[in-house]
Amino acid sequence: MTTREYCSGVERKELRRKELSATWPIQEDHSPLVSLKESGFPLIFEPAIVKDCDFRVREALFGRIGRIARRLDEQGKVLIIRSVWRSFGHQRRLWDEKAEEIRQRYPQKRPAEIAKIVSHFIAPAQESMHSTGGAVDALIHDPQTDRVMNFGNNVGLKLQLDETCYPHHPGISPEARRNRDLLMGLFEAEGFVVDLLEYWHFDYGNVSWAIAKNEEFASYGVIGERPE
């Protein structure tokens, strides 16, 4: 399979996922959001763009992330939590900052073109799986080198947002492939599904998860504002 064939196949699947997600049933279980910051798990947290982020996830994700972190700890590595639940305001800020970055880089592009580029990797607030509390963005830190591991399109925590983000992109190095397989395998063993476009994004219990698992319904809808 060529790189172009692989990417086209991924994009067709993502288009179908978006179509299905608009009508996939949700039976909200109202499970709480709990803070990973207070977990005591061996984790590194990427600095958030919002103040006082306590990195909350739905209750069912909490223990699963803990087990992943401990398995990596046994290998001398550390799980990096990049992002989990985001309020609508948090998601809108991510969207706006990325849109401004694109505007600065491509001043000739029209607003609709910029929105299309941004939406390929950052969903509108009401559609983001991060708004459900059932999504985790993660990478892995190697204390021996004191660096984020090589995943094929990153320099530390900075990611190159293009087709190389697709989980099984043919153009990455063998080392990056092994590292992606490690990360994705740990999450998949705990019942998560890897996002079609982003190797670092994992879903559990939400609509994307339900579609991938062919579940009758999702358990987690969006939580737009921070619950107390």
C-alpha cells in the first residue's frame, strides 16, 4: 500500500465516523470526572493553556490510566498526559490559537480555508471527544535520555500536525513505529481505541469509542462546563 492509499483510506474512515457520530445514541451514565493530578500515579502533565487545570477524566478511565502508567514505570518510562477533559472554553481557546497560527503562516488563506485546516485536527467545542471526559492525549517520556520518545513527527511535546499523525503512517522510521506501537498497545489493552487521525489520542466510553467498538450506545456525552 502506498502512502497516498493509506492516507486516503484513513480519511474515508474518518469521514464515515463523523457521519455516524451525529446520530449515534448516547445513554449518559452521569459518572463523575476525577482528577489525575490527585491520583498519585507516576505521570507527567503537559502544561495546559488554561489556569488551574486538574486533568479530569471519567471515573472508568481513572484506573485504566493508572495501570498503563505503572506498566510504563516498570519499563523505566513515564506516561505523559497531554490533555483529557476540556471545557468548551478550553476547546475554543485551542481552536482560536491554532487558527491564529495558521493565519500568521498563510496570510493569503481565506477564513473558510483556515477553518478547514484547523478542524482536521481540532474539533469544535460541542463535537470534541475531549468534552466528554472520555478522551486522553498521551505520549511517553524516557528518563534515560530525559526526552519525549520519538514518535515520528514530534520534537519533544511539539507535534507536526499533518498526515504523519495518522497512527500507522508508512513514512515514519522503525524506531517511531516501535514507540507508537508501545503507546497504542498499552491503551488498546485497557479497552481504549486510538483515534483515526492522531496516534496520541485515545477514546473510551464516548461516541468515537462506541462506533469503533460497534457498541449499541455511548455512555458519555459532552460536559461543557466544569462540574463542581
